Amino acid sequence: MLAGLFDESVPQTIDERTAFALRHHIALWDVLASCEIAGASDASIANPLPNNLAVVFDNAPIRCVFTTGKKAAQLYQCFDAPLYPNVTHKALPSTSSANAAMSLDDLVEAYQAILRELM
């Protein structure tokens, strides 16, 4: 999704992915450090333990956090947003194949919010 958004080829290796993220000033971090989950069902998440995002926020000029999927947005709002009230949060739709409600074109349109924020 991000490669398409930035009109680049999909990075294949870890080094290429790291270079891509750095080039576009993107940090990727999970909201949760751990949880109990049945398969890949977000609805089954129990005992969530949030990641310590201070590692990122205390070392980089974060202006905006994008979460992907409703559950990630909910968890970020619960655990992290209160700690960083001056950081904008924008919830994006999940790119998971389980999100059959949105076409690729719809997802690309929704993810334009990232480009708008970077300008």
C-alpha cells in the first residue's frame, strides 16, 4: 500500500523496507506489545499490553500517528492518545484481505491522508 502511495516499487528486503521508511520519514510500530488472540481475529483480543511508544515519541518529532484498522485505532485511543495530546491521530482502514468492504481504489484514496499530512 505504501509503495503504491509513494509511486515506488515494492521494497523486497529488510534493508529496502528500512530505506523506504527512512526516506519517507515513516516509523512503523505496533500499538500492542502482546495480547491473547484467537487466530487473526481482532475481536478476540484479550489482555492487551501496550507498547511503550515513548521510545519513539521521545526521540523523534512525531506530528501524526496513523493506525490501520478499527481495533488499532481503538487501542491507540485507549492507551496512547491521552499521553500525547498534541499529536494528531488519523485512523485508516485495514489493508487486510479480511476487509473485503473496501476496494483497492478505496484504500488508496483513504491512504492519501498520509501524503496530505507529509506536505
